Amino acid sequence: VTLDYSGDFHLDLVPCIEDGDNTYICNYQENTFELTDGTGYRRWLSEKTSTTDGELKRVTRLMKYMRDHKDNFSVKSILLTTMLGNCIDSLDERDFNDTPTAFFKIVEALNTFLCNNPIMPVIKNPVLPTEDFNRHWDQNKYENFRNKIAIYLEKIKAAYNDESHNSSIRKWRKIFGDDFGTIVERKPSRKNGITPRKPHSVGWCN
């Protein structure tokens, strides 16, 4: 059963059978039961997120938003989430002092992984090695994803390293759309004894 929500979100409901310590779900296409470990996967992801002080969750949401906003590459959420989680092993946790830094560092690590693998790698379930998440991917989709991440990394790097707030926001908007962030207007000079309102303070990501 699939529950379709407004927008792009949907939720799949499948029968689940517990047999001792093992859990199985139905694969209706092949008419078989598949071993699964949703609890173990959530625990793995939680540990990765804790290592980054919660930034991995924010980065994953931003990556999914970028995927849906750009709509020029295809990757299932479980596959994307696993690849991003795998990147944490190659990064120092001290890099995760804010969301922009974490986003830049994790996407950079993802790009390195993709560059080192021109042929589509098999992305295993980190807690269930007998299961892989490549069933909805192929070499063409992988190559497109690989190329797009390399392109977006350069845009991310430019936005991240730009020391001008407004210029940086404009560059981030090329990645996330025109609604991202707030451009701070230049403060007008004092005139006729009236002090103009101060611009709203802004954060990088609300």
C-alpha cells in the first residue's frame, strides 16, 4: 500500500514477518520474503548523525531538496542517505561546526568517492551486507549523478568561500533556488533626523 501525500512525499506500507531475531518484508514483484533490518539501519544512521552533531540529517535534507529542485539527476533516498552516511568515515568530526561547512565537506567527500568509482559501485546496506540498494539504478543514471555532483560541488565551493554575504547568497540560490536566504539591503544614510530600520538578521539555513 502506498500513501501519497501532497507534494513529492509518499510512504510505502508492506507486510512484515518476524521470525526469531530476523525480520522479513514482502517483495511483491518477485513474490518472496526479503530479510531486512530497519531497526539496525536507523541505529547506524543515528550514530553517524551523532558524530556530526546532527549535521548529517540537515545535509541529507538539503541534498534531497537539491535533487528535487534541480530534477536533473535521479537517486533513491535510501541510496543517497547511505552514500552520505558512508562519507562520514572519511571525515574528521571537527569539520562539522556548522551546516554550510558540513554540507561542503560531505558533498566534497561524496564527490571523491564518485570520482574514484567510474563504474557504478554496489552500495550495500551497512547493517545487512546481503542487501544492496542498487535495484533502481543503472550505469547511465549513475554517470549522470556522478557528473552533476562534480558540477554542483564547484558551485557549493564558490558559495561557501565567498566572504560577501549577499554575493554568497546569490551563489547559493543557483543551487537551491531564488527563495534561499535573504539579501541584506545596504543601510540608507540618516536623513531628516530619522534613523532607518535595520535589516532583518539572517541565518544561512532556516
